[in-house]
Amino acid sequence: MPKTLVVTGGAGFIGSALVRHLLRKTDYTVVNVDALTYAGSTLNLSEVEANPRHTLIRADIRDESAMRAVFQKFSPHGVIHLAAESHVDRSITGPRAFIETNVLGTYTLLQCARERMATLGAGETFRFHHVSTDEVFGALGATGAFTEETPYSPNSPYSASKAGSDHLVRAWHHTFGLDTVVTNCSNNYGPYQFPEKLIPVVILNALAGKPIPVYGNGQQVRDWLFVDDHCSAIVAAFERGRSGETYNVGCANDVPNMTVIRAICGLLDELAPKPGFRHESLITSVTDRLGHDFRYAVDASKIRRELGWEPAAAFETHLKTTVRWYLENLAWCEAVVRPTPAAQHSETSGVAHP
């Protein structure tokens, strides 16, 4: 019989990409749990809404009774946990939500997983896969890369909350024997990313003729990971990763933000040209973010070596795919940006860098 997975945060950017990936390329039945906050939308799931192997449940991972009901009803064989508050800027202006969702929410799911583990029958297995970020490691200097042995040193409320949840997963494995795996990914990009992160902000501001905001001099370095490549890594780690292990996921695409911004502008000049106009002219420097980490870079040799994972294509190819998707889906962008106070702040500030 096909196995049932609970995917938390499955209406968000990475979560919905994972749900689509699982339903296209595996035989899992997917129970999608999402609170449908500002960054999650049923529009991200239009491709799978009629799929009989997909069930969407609107619920908050902090709600213990709701999570217990999901586990009791569906008896899942695993959880892939992506639900999180994830935008660094928002964690600076409102950190409480990050602690409640990322730490307390993860705790609630781990407790439900323990209860599920206690009910397993002969031959049944259960795994808890926690999807995290490379930001838990802090910042790098001009050289080097994060490995799985890099000490945690989070610098933002967001990364501190994710570090806390990583530690909880490790503790539940070592103390209670829960079968777990953790993946720490670099900066994701691709279709359906909510228009508050760097790449969609640059695309949409440029198309609208608005200033393209750049923190400081734009030399902050990030390692860029296409969301579909991330999904294939998640599945590889869930299915074949060693219990209790962590795996870094990245593509060695560590480039300055300004380089990415100029590349996007060049693609827009090609794909959406305006006679006599270059989109790069809209680039505008703004005050740098508080405590802004200078550089992230990820050593993904462990997941490549142990699980045989490889990205499908180069950064330049995936970036062009992403820009083209946004050009073809401007109606989606307009529909998902709802006039909540937080969304209004993001639009007003125009600053949305990873």
C-alpha cells in the first residue's frame, strides 16, 4: 500500500513545490497541513487540488489537539516538516511569532510523532524529517563553507528559532529514539515564491518601474538553490538518509546579491525589453539590515556522496526559468499579496533580501 506522509507548510513556497514533486514522482499519499498565513496560498496547489492522493488541512502546527487529530486520523508513515515563519526582516520587527511557530510548533509535532511511534505495528516504520536552513550556522568570512560539523551561531531571531527547532529534533532522536533526519538548505528560489524575497522583489519592482532596493553595497553572498532541486534532495534524505543525521543542501552558487540582481535585470532586458531602457538603472541602495550576515556558502558533499543527490541544472538556467515563470504569472503575484499590515510593511519598505 502507498505510504502516507504529513507535509507541514505544504501551501507555502518550498512546501507546495514538495507536494507537487511528491505527487508527480512518487506514490506517496500526502496530507498537507498548513495554517494558510500570508505566505501560504491554495493558489500554489492548483495543480494538485483534484489529486485524490492529496488532502489539504487548514491547521496550525502549534495547535496540539489539531495535530493529534491529524496523526490519529491518517496514521502517517512520516512527517516532512517545513512549516515555519521564514522571513528574516519580519523576525526583526516581530520575533514572537517565530519562537511560537518554529520552536513550539516543532515541539508539538515531535510529541505527536512520539505518540505515533508508540502505535506502530510489526514491520511499520515512521520518520520525522525536519527541513531547516544554513542560517543556523551564522556568517562566514571571505572563504570556506558550512559543513554539517559547523558549530551553530545564529545571528537573527529567525535563525535562532530554527536553530532551536533543530536542537529539539536532535534531542527527540537521542532521548526518545525517534527516527529523524535534518536537512539544512541554502537560499531557495523558483516559481511560487512569495513576493517578499530578493528574486521576486527584483523581478516585480523592475517590471513596475519601481526602485530595486539593495541592502548597502549589495556584496552580501548567498548560495542559491533552485526549489525543485531542493525537493529532490528532501526526498533523497527522507528515504535514504541515515537516522539521526543532518545533511546540508546547496549548489555552490555562492554569489553576491548584486550579481544576482544584475543578472535578473539582464534577463528582463532580454525577455521583457523596453526600448531605450535598461532595468539595471532602477537599482537603488538602501540602509543595510540590522545584523546582516555577510556570507553564506554550503558544502553539500555529504548528501552528494552518501545519497547520490545532484542538482538538475546550473544556476543561470534555473534563474531564467524563474524569471520567465514570473513574467507568465503576474496574476498569481497580484492575488497572493494580501493587504495585511505585515504585507503592507514589506511592500512599503521594498527591502526583502535573504
